[in-house]
Amino acid sequence: MIPRPTLEQSVLALSDRDEYKVILQYIRDERERFFGDMRQAATSDDVMKIAGSIATADELLGMLDLNRQ
């Protein structure tokens, strides 16, 4: 049985692909859009939801973007 690659090994293997770069840029763009949405949030519940989305984007970027580590 072939050992399963780790997340880091998988990210490294994909990091030169254009598709991978598009995905990272999409996550970065969405993260920035969330900050814009936060400025327009009407309630504290909206702010908390947006903050959760930002935290999720940060987590994804932390796992997927080798340049951030």
C-alpha cells in the first residue's frame, strides 16, 4: 500500500500549478471582500458572521499558502 501524502506534501506538489494559484487568489480576494462587508454590517450578528468568514479564510490560507508559513 502506498503511503498517503500529508497536506504539506500535497500542497507542495500542487503549488506550481496555475489552478492552485487561482484558488489561493480567490480565497485572498474573498477575505478582502469580507473586510469590506464588515464596514457595512448592520448588526453585531452580521459582524460576528463576517469575522467567522475571515477567520475561515485565514485558516485556509494558513494551510494552503506555503509563502505564509
